[in-house]
Amino acid sequence: MSAHLFSAVQLVSDRGWGMHDGDLSGDRHWIGAVIMALVVAGVVALVLWALRRGRGQQVAAPVATTAAAQAILAERLARGDVSPDDYRSLLAVLREQHPTT
């Protein structure tokens, strides 16, 4: 077993790991790794920026239309929250301020 291990170590030391076979350009593989790390970091930063920017935007509450306000007023009348006289006066105010939509 030690003979096999010795021959493997000798083969690696004689020829290297087979990455560049005598060509010295293999020594610059770290440049590609650095560039790849920068690209990955840039993509992660872009995603985080987009997520944080999206959270800051609030959707405005929809403006209640006259029909919706009239429906709410009718519900309040049905529950007994307002009297029929109050209902009529409030309904008149709604119709004056906001024409039917």
C-alpha cells in the first residue's frame, strides 16, 4: 500500500495536479473566482435593495364612493345606529356633496 501511495505522490509532484500541464495560465484561476464572487455579491445586493425598496411603498387606501357610503349608512340604519330622520339627512348630505357614482 505504501508503494502505491508513494507512486501517487511522486506522480503529483512530477506533473502537478494536471491543472495546467506546464502552462502558467493556470495560476490565475483565482481571478475568475474573485470576479464570480463579486458578481454573486452584486446580485445579492440588488435583490436586497429591491426588496427593501418595495416595502417602503404603501398602497393608498381606496377612496370610498358615494354608493359605498350609502351602503354603510343603510347598514347603520338597519342596525339601529342612526334614526330614520338622521338617515335621511345624512343621505341628503352624501348626495349633495358627491353626485352618484
